[in-house]
Amino acid sequence: MADEQTGDDTTSSIEFRPSAEAVVVPDGPRDLALVFLGASLVAGVGDPKGQGWVTRVVGRTHHPEVTVTAYNLGVRGDTSAELLERWASEVPRRWAGRTERRLVISCGGNDIARGVTLARHRLNLANLLDDAASQGVATFVVSPPPSDDDEMNARLEVLVDAQADVCARRGVPFVDCYAPLLGHDQWRTDLAASGVRNHPGQAGYGLIAWLVLHNGWTEWLQIG
């Protein structure tokens, strides 16, 4: 894997290979393990109904030929480095007994808050995506949304652009939640009314879920 810190401009995609643990898919419904790996926004912090965007997306992911087992591995405060560690230690347990494995990743805001450099963030995300690809795991990346702090938003904009570039180099689906919500009235109102700083309430999480569902979700899952 090219080190993201070197600025290598190669656009070739990582070859998608089945892992050594791959099994033959039997006849009948697809048996899909869908893991969401991230921090507080993945966990749905701030939503009074406790759904967040993940539960809303899973609730809309239905197909008569697919059995979905979803796992929310959102941990409040996690950076991309901690997601990389948990990918190796926590995620494999969710694959047990499943014949199809898919991973959704969403992170970024905590990297900014805790001083993780942009180069390190890119590298952490790249390493996670490349490791998943080497194991035959399909990935999907959701960017962080805007906050209610202008200075942080300026840094988020750069980070989201970097995430989009890392994903584009690898042919990984990427959903930009930053640009569409930056000036969105309902998003801004929901952030202002939230009891948790930089986290939306019910309406805001619904907006994130809509963006995910309408930007390649069913195509990625091959249920469209």
C-alpha cells in the first residue's frame, strides 16, 4: 500500500480478494453481517429517540433475499487510530457464522479535537480500507457532518476532502455529509437545540440517514 503521507498520486484500485476464511455462499437468502464502526455520531449520541442515523438506515435496508445482522460499534470519543485498533480486535467477532461481510466507517471530528494530523488521519483511514480489502471485506465511508463551530468547520472541510480522496483512490463508496448540511436550515436548527454540543437531535440524524440511503447505499449492498 502506498503511504498516504508520500503524496503518491496513483489511482489504481486495491484488488478485491476473498480472505482465507471465505466460505461458499449457500442457496437461499444472503447472510449479511453489516458492521458500523465509528464514534459518537455512529452511536447516535444526542438523539432523544436513541436511533441515530445507523438505526434509521438499517431500518430501511430490507430485501426478501437478504438477511441482515447489523452491529453498531460506535464509541464516543474515538479517533481514527482507535477505530483502526478496534477493527482488528472487535470487528472479527461480528463476522462469526456470517457468509457476507461489509463494513461502514465514519470518523473525523475527534481527530480534529484531539490533534491528530491530517496526514495521520489519511494514513489511518487508508490502512483500515486496505486491510479490509485484503480480507475480502467491502467498505463504505460516511463523512462527518458540519458542527456549529466555524473554526472547526474550516478544518472539517479539509478533512472531508481528504477522506473523499482516500476513498476515490480505492474505489470505495463515499458519502459527503459535510457540504450538503453546512448551510441546511433544519440541520443548523437541530444543532442549536441539541443538548450535546456538535451533535444533532432526531431531525439531524434523519438528514444524515437520508444522505446515506440516497448516495449509493442500495447499489453497494446490491439490493437495488
